[in-house]
Amino acid sequence: MAFDIDQYTNNSVGVTWTDLDFSVFETDPLPESSLRTLRYMCDIEYHTVCYLRDLLTTPSHNEPEVGAFMTMWNREEFWHGEALAAVLAVHGVTVDFDELKATRLKLGWKDRLDPIKQSVMGGLVGNDFVAVHMAWGAANEWSANAAYQRMAVLEGNPVLGELLRRIARQETRHVAFYASQARDRLKSSAKARKIARFALSRFWGPVGSGVMDDSEVTHVMNHLFAGSEGRKLVRDIDSHIANLPGMTGLTIVEDSLEARGIAA
């Protein structure tokens, strides 16, 4: 089924949480390992604006549907960060502008060069870059959706679970857009299929890698996806990616866990 971009943009709203009773965390606080994972998720959601900045230098910004989606996607991801920051605040963990700025400053020249690299790659690849962008985005959103769903189950806290499921529902819509665009664009271009497969197999990493410290990436992947149930989810993500045109046999998410020594 085709993704209805008009319906999506008309109905896009920020995730709500003010109706949830966060006071439960005062008597039943989340464990430190969970707060560490939530902080990671929060930082990455806030970092979405940098991904958008980079992609505005590529052929993707010339595509009306992609541009409309990215605008709403950025807004929704920002509100995901706000919601997670509210949970962290109850636990005495402050996420403010200075904290976020410090994270970006640590990236140094990498952060400054990313828009240039994206622009150069987009110029070299041409319009097929959009197909690669969509396939990459689909992989990230499938991973994010699974992460939120898994976190909700692992914690067993009904308030946190409801919030994470609300976020996951929005991530599901993001998946639908990226995947539908990726399928159509990859199906129509052999060049796009080759480039996307090369990019995903060689350069893809868990969402947040390259931004967060490597130890934090490993902690989150271990927290959410270690063990048989976690590995089952990871293989499900990989099966979705492998079903995209030209991506048969890719196991990029499981490969990334194996590389980090995360046990099945």
C-alpha cells in the first residue's frame, strides 16, 4: 500500500505524555542501566536535527514528498526526545541545551564535515542517492521501533511502557514511509540497488554509533538485544531489510552485534 504523505503531514502531532503519572518513578525508580539506555535514546532523538541538516545538502531535499516527510519526522523525533527527557528529569538526570551542545562539540571536525561529505556523495551518486537514503532510513527506523518495543517489555513499568509504545507507534509510521520509498526506488534502479547494498553492508552501524561513545552503543545493544529473545528481534529486523529489492542475504544488524561480542 502506498504511503499517503498528505494524510501523514495533516495528522502529524507530537507524542503526548502529560496525561501519564510520572510520579510513579519517585517511588519506583528505573535502574541505572535502564536510565543509561534512556539517556542514549534521548540524546539520539535530539540529534535528529543534525541528520536533517546533513540530508538537506543532498538530492533528497529536491523530492517534495521526502522533504515534507523529513520536516514532520524531525518534529516528531524532537518530541520523542522531550518525552524521554521528562522521564529522566524525574530521576534527577538533566538533559538541556548545554548537555546536547557538549555531545556535538565532542564530535569536532566530524560534525562539521558530515554535511560536506553528504553533499559530495549526493552529487556523485545523483538521484539514486535518495534510494540509498530511504533504505538506510528504513534500517534505522526498524531498529528504533524494535528498541522501544523491547525496552517497554524489559522494564515492565506500565507508565514507561505506555510512553515507549506511543513513541514506537510513531516510529512505525516512519518505517512505513522509508520502506515504501526504498522499495519503489530500489526496484526501478539497478545502480541504486548496488550502491545501497554496498553502503549498508560496509558502513551501517547501530543508530547512534558515530555520535555516542562506543561504550554507550555497546551498552544499549547489550541491554536491549542480548539473549535469545533479543537476537530473535534482531533477525526480524534483518529479514525486513533483506526483503528490500537487492538486499537479499544482508544481516547487518546481527553482524553489528556479533562485532561487539553481544551474546545470543
